[in-house]
Amino acid sequence: MSTIPPDGAPAIPPKVRTVAYFVGLGVGAVTILATGVTAAVAPSAVGTVLALCGALSGAASLVLGGLGVAFRPTAGLPSTRPGDTWGDGTPVAGPVIG
């Protein structure tokens, strides 16, 4: 049995999620820009820049995923497992079949 928060939101404060979201967008933009510019300006450094950008975007993805910043299309939908409850203890109703 699990308890689902009433609004389905993660326990991370909204300001932290918002800042993390924009930091993630920034890392993505810088990664794309850096790899494109390096390929055009300094082709000999492409391997180093790709490795660095891959490490940065991988670390950012790990942190952002841990904070729950990723888009979750089912965030507001209730679970349909028997015995699940909302955060206030109200039982989650299963789907109507038939």
C-alpha cells in the first residue's frame, strides 16, 4: 500500500524545481552551442569538447531527474492499485470498467 500526495507533486519546493529547470535548459543550450561552434572553429578540439559536454549534460540530467524536474504526463493521475490512498487518507477509486 502506498500514499499518494493529494496533488501528485514531488516534495521538492517549487522554487528549487524552477531554478533547476532553467539551469538544465542553460546547460542544454551551452552544450549545443559549444559543440557546434567548436566543430566550425577548432575541429581538432571537437573530441575534448564533446567529452566535456557529455559529462556536463549527463550530470545535469542525473540531478534534474533526481529533483523530479522531468515532464511527467501522469503526475496528476491517481494510481489504480487496490489499497492506495491520497495524502489525506481518502481511498483512490479504481477505474470504472464496463
